[in-house]
Amino acid sequence: MPVLLPTSRSRRPARSADARNQTPADHAVVIAGGGPTGLMLAAELALADVDVAVVERRADQALVETRAGGLHARTIELLDQRGVADRFLREGQIVQLAGFAWTRLDISDLPTRHAYGLALRQNHIERILADWAAELEVTFYRAREVTGFAQDETGVDVMLSGGERLRANYLVGCDGGRSLVRKTAGIDFAGTSPTLSNLMAEVEMGDEPQFGLRHDALGFHGLSRTESGRVLVVLTEATLARTGEPGLRDLSAGLLAVYGTDFGVKNPAWISRFTDAARQAASYREGRVLLAGDAAHIHHSVGGQGLNLGVQDAVNLGWKLAQVVKGVSADSLLDSYHAERHPVAARVLRNTRAQIALLRRGEDGLKAAREAIAELLAMDEPRRRFGAMMSGLDIAYDLGEGHALLGRRMPDLDLSVDGKKLALFTLLHSARGVLLNFGRRGGIDIAPWKDRVDVAEADTDGAWELPAIGHIAAPGAVLVRPDGHVAWVGDESQHGLEHALTRWFGPAAV
């Protein structure tokens, strides 16, 4: 049954929540973790006028470690759907970011306005997302952590460090690979154990280093200049035996093993260790508790897919969760989150395992395999297919048989609506569903859903084309979900439209 508890942000004042001794407050949704996934989810919920709070252990959004370094094309599209892509594009560098096992994949000929990636470090991505969330009046509980929770039939009691307790309709764990939310919910995190270990650090060097990528019998390595003038180091360690927090001695030893010198390494801003462990939550939902981002899936950073995968999780979940807590849709709508996003992450885990296998140390056979794959990916069709996969542009949710658009991202066509020229994505800025009618004006009536779905009588002269699919037949009408994926394709006969509207946007209004 739909959850009918009060949820609108307009029903309660915005709170800074910086004072530890304030009276505990109720929220429709509490998000554990204020990284990119948690911030994006908070913004999505706030756009739907849902009272959402983020619990973040950091006192501010400052991030010392570099971590992720870019946005792929589909993630840029999602930000464009919300009207904020320019905020990121202004600060990053447009590059051909997609790659597979160190083979670069030029996606500049794929059908999207954003046929590229964006080199932008995670600290900047988080800052921009946090500023947007603040504009949307998202509540933040900073310098806190979720320490436990207990759920019942009507909600979740969330315990915070410092003794505070929050009551929420739903709790979403965006609290990373070691997620306390996932562990407390008892959700299995199945997968493969590490087979290699990498060091990553941002340091100063007394001697000029050998910038660039290197692949040898030990593994794969790279030295590059950061925007601060320091050196970003990525090394494969000689053994998995080392545990605990790495230090400067570990980094120096690793550099010596690869380069024969440590280049006078000194003054590390940070040093971290990561592995190729690949694990995924058996379920993205346990009652009123959900998982997103690294809390739901971890894998090696090769291909740069992790942050993007989490942001895409948030956009898939946000509008569904909003409809449920507002009583528009039944709680069962949330089951589609796992059904759609779990296979997407499973595929990412597979392709990262494949890349790591190709990049493994030693063996002439593996070197030959890398060369064969590189030769294959130099051909246009494989390059486009792998480029679409690595950039997230080919994601297709299983919504049944039908038109090639069904379940896929809607292309950002140039439209004419009421005599005005506009890009299709501008119709998704408010995170609502949109019915696009390309046929006779007024030929499709969805009045019982007008409070949830906008209607645009549109014309377009653009080609209908999908990455990895090619040209497709132009439909008469399309129902686009708030996440930009197509929920129905048809014409004035409206065959199947009422079912699709009810499935994704709740029963017709009486």
C-alpha cells in the first residue's frame, strides 16, 4: 500500500542541523552518506518536494583524496536532464574518457550531445552537487554517522553518533563499500576476493618523475601531474600480504620496485590502497532500507565507472522513492529499482574483471590477448559498442518486448513545442514524467495523470538514433520517465498507455 505520512519539504522549515542538541526531527527519507551518490539522490528527492536529510561524517564537503576523476557521457546527460550539466562542464576538461583495458575508445561519433567524457576530480564533483542540494534546501546532519537503525511497518528509527535519533519513512545507505547500513540490514555482499593491490597517492617529488602509463611484469602503473602541481601516483603492489593503512615507506618501496627510484617522494597529501575485489549486494532493498552506489557494488577503478554508476543509481531510485513516500505509487514500485539497476552493476563488475584479466602481469599469452583486443577495438563497430557500454549510453532496462526505444534512454532531440525550439532534456528539468506526442495535436489524453506527467505536443526533424543500435523508426508518441528512460512507445490508439502510466506513475486520479 502507498505510504501516506507527511513528506513535503514545504510542511517543515529548512534546518541547518549543525547543533548536536536539537530535538530529533522526522524526515521522509534519510540518506546515510554525502558522497556523489547520496548528494545526487538528495537532489532528486528535493526536486520532487520530498523532505530528505543527508547524514555525513565529514564536517564539510572537503575531500582530501582524489578518488574518481571524471564523468562519462550518460552521467553528463543525466545532469543535463536536470539543467545543471553546465555547472560541471565549466570546471572540467572535455576529453575522450572512455576506454577498455587501457585502449582508448573515441565516442565522438555516438548520437548524443555529450559525445565525450569530462575530466573533473571528485572533490569538485561533490562540491558542485552539494551546492545544488543546498539550493534545493536539503537538510544536512554533518559531523555525524549512522550508527544503527531499526525498521518497523511504518518507518525506520535511525541512530546517529552523538546520541541523536531520527525517524524516517525510508533509509538509503550511500555509505560506501564498508556500508554499515548494508551490514545492519543483513544483506549479503557476494563476489570475488582481491587478486591484486594498488597504491594511489598525491605527493611531491624531489626529482622529475617519468610521467605516463607503464605496464610490466609486476602490473600497471601511472604517474601524472595534478592540478595542484603535485604528482598523482598509481602503482600495483608486488604482494597482497600488506594490510592496514599504507604509508610513505610503502609508497617509496613500490616506486623503487617499478622505476628503480622513488624520485625523492615526500609530503604526501594522502595515500590509499585499493584492490580488484568485486562484490555486489544480493538485494538493493530490505524492507524500508535501500542501497545505492558503493554500498551496493564495488569493483576496481579501471574504466572509471564507479562514481558514474552510483549517480545513475540515484537517478533511477529518486523519482520512484519520491512517488512512494508521497503516496502516489505503491511501495512495490521500489522493487523495480533492484530489478533494473542490479543487472547494470553486474555488467560493470564483469567488464572490470575482464579488463583486469587483460592487464595482469607477465604471461605472453595475455600480452597477445591485449593486442588482439586493441586491434578489435580499433574497428568502428566494436569501438562504438564498447564505447557505448563504457560511457553508459547503451543501458537498457527490461520493460518487455516492443519498440527499440522501450527501456532505453530517450535521445535529446531538437524539438518544436508550441512554436518554441528547445532540447528534449529541458522537459525533464523538474524530474517529472513527460508524454511526447508527435502526432495529431490533442490526439492523446492523459488527464487522470496530469498532476504527475506533463504533455508536450512536439515536432522534430532530427534523426532517431541510438548508440550501439543505430537508426530506429520514428514513433508517434513516447512516455518518458523522470530518469529519461522510455516507458511506453505508441500512437493515438494509446494501446498499453494506461497500463504504463499506472505502472510507473500510480493509479489514475479519481
